[in-house]
Amino acid sequence: MEIALIAVIVLLLIGILFLFVKMSKAEKLATAASVNSETLTRLTESLVNQQAQLEGQLKQVSADTAASRQEINQTLSDRLDSVSKRLGDSLSQSAEKTGQSLSELQTRLVVIDKAQSNLTELSNQVVGLQDILANKQARGAFGEIQLNDLVKSALPPSAYEFQVTLGNGRRADCLIKLPNPPGSIVVDAKFPLESYHLLRQAETEGDRAVATRAFTGAMQKHIADISDKYILDGETAESALLFLPSEAVYAELHANFPAILDRSYKARVWIVSPTTLMATLNTVRAVLKDSQMRAQAGVIQKEVGVLLKDVERLDARVENLGKHFQQASKDIELIETSSRKISSRAEKIEELQLGEESEDLLSGPPDKAPDPEEAP
């Protein structure tokens, strides 16, 4: 508004200047000045009126501008207060959330520290396991412990024995006792891990070929030793078990070494891993259960024969008791007959009277021959 009013005033001033220029020209021209004097007077009056109107409009505009400024200041103040309040609330919430997040972060850091300690302990255990597997004697003990745990969890105590000395003086890691056939089976828990490590660590084809030959030779020698030491005629079964406590070695054998498996089949040395050994032990448990049932079946058959004899004797005694009951029933019938006759004669005696009649009766003909049933 102010700019517009200033522009109008400037235009008016330009117009006035223009009129003054005209008036200066009119002074030079006397004739034109006399003619335009009235017009100049009217224009002056009009300019004065317009100036008064402009001054009034300017005052109104100034008042409106002051009110607008006051309103704008109030609005800005209210908005600044609202923004300040929101900012304060937001900062408070952010501080609260930040505190909560820091608390959760601290809790998670505690969990991470615990997990890290567990990882450290696990790494120590892994290092210990590597040390065990690197030592041949310790590795054998590790395989024996795993074998013992599997056998104890699958078979009853009477079905196995550990560290058994056989007839040839060799000591077996485990002997699974089975009835003949097939007989007791020996389980050996040692395995050649050095050559397998060389095979896994081979980087070139030449190193892999050398490690393959070493692993094959070690496995074949171990299979031959088990066949010679632990398969004894008349003492053990015609086969033995080679326990590999590593599923990785077992998988490597079946994936890349069929010749070793053929050699084990021909030597009747069955290679088993922890998984396959558990399946084999479950089969052994079923065989033991079937054998026990067959043994119990013989005992049951014997007991049934004795029971049949007892039943025959019971039948004979029941028959004799029946005969006794029949004789007793016949004797009771005879006793009842004698009792009726006695009662009848007693009634007749009561009807007799003293006198001749009684004498006649007493001196009458003798009675008939006694009834066999009336024999005392």
C-alpha cells in the first residue's frame, strides 16, 4: 500500500511539474496564460483535495499497517511459543528415548560381553579338541569316550564290555556280546587322522595325489590290522567294526575313496560313523531282544508242559472226587430208604395195643427174609 501511494504522489508531482512547465510557457504567452488561469486554479484546488485525500489514506494505511504489524507480531509470538513448546517436548522425548536406548544398549553390551566370553571359552575348547586330535593317543582316547557314550546309551550293560583282552592277547576297545550266530563283534575306535589332514590341506594336484596315496595306505593298513587282530574263529564274529568318530572322514571315504570301502568289505571290517554306529547298535539291540525272547520261549514251553501234567492230575483227581460223590449219593439214598422203613415200623408199633392182639401178633408167623437194604 505504501509503495502504491508513493507512486501516486510521484505521478502527481510529475503532473504538477508538467503543469508548471505549461504555466511557464503560458507566462510567455500572455494570451494563453489568461485563458488557462482558471484551469490552473481548478487544477490546484483538485490537487489540494487529492493531497488531503492522500494524507487521509496514508494515515489510514499507517493505522492499518500498525494494526497488521501488531497482529503479525502477536501471531509470530504465539507461533514461537508453540514452536518452543514443541521443541521442548521433542527434546524431552528425545532425551527419554535416548536414555532408554542407552539402557538397552548397555543391556545388549552385557549380553555381547557374555557371548564373547562364551566364544572365548568355546575357542579354547576347540583348541583343546585340536590338541586332542593332533595327539594319536589322545585321539584314541577321544574316540573311545565317544564310542563308550554311544554304546552305553543304546545297549543294556550285559550286552557289551570295554577294553577286553581276547584269546590272542590283543585288547579290543569294545566287545558287543551277541549270541551265535553271528557271535561277539569287536569295535575299534582308532583312526588315521594325520593323512586325512594332509589330504584336506593339499593345495596343488601333486600334494593332493601324495596325500591321497598316504590316506589310502593308512586306511588299508588299519583295516588289515583290525581283520587280523579282532576276527578270531570260534571266539568272535566273522566281522568287526571300525569306528570313525568324525562324520567328515566318513563322508570323504564314501565320496572319493571307493577302493578303501571295497577293501573293507572284502576284509569284513565295516566302517561306521557315530550316526551309522547308532543305527547298528539299534539293530544289535533288536537281535538281543529276539534272542532273549527265543530263550524265554523255551522256558515258557517247558513250564507249559509241566502245567499240562498238573492239569491231567487235576482231571484225574476231579474224576475220583466225582466217583466219591456218586458213592456218597448212593449211600445217602440207601440211608433214606432205611430211615423210611424204620419210621414205618415205628408207626406200626405205636398202633399195637397190649393184650391178645399184641400176643397174637407177637406169636404170628415169622417175618420174611431181611431186605438187603435193611442190613445193619
